[in-house]
Amino acid sequence: MDISEVVRRSGLPASTLRFYEQKGLIKSWRNAGNQRRFQRDVLRRIAVIKVAQRLGIPLAEIGDALAA
């Protein structure tokens, strides 16, 4: 999926997705045209991140939990 599809399906702005990627919470790769591409499982990770944030869990702890 490209970033616009993830934005549409997750309800998050592209800047938040780039921030999550920078923090290592989600991953993408670049295609030959240098566009970000995401696997479909990133939507599940984003859903987990959103719920955890609503519960007041800091992003650093969320990242540690997702890495485990």
C-alpha cells in the first residue's frame, strides 16, 4: 500500500505515519520511484498503537512492546 492508502484506512495524517516510522513503530520500504510502500499488517500495528496511546502508554513503551 502507498502512504495515501494507509492514511485513508488508518485515519492518521501522513506526518504521523512518518513520525511512527522514524521512531521505529512501523516499517516501510521504497519502490523504484522512491515512494513509501507499506505491508498490510501495518494497519494492525497502527490500531494497536492508537489503543495503547488512548490508554496513556508512552510511545517508547509501545515501541518496546511491539519489538518484543
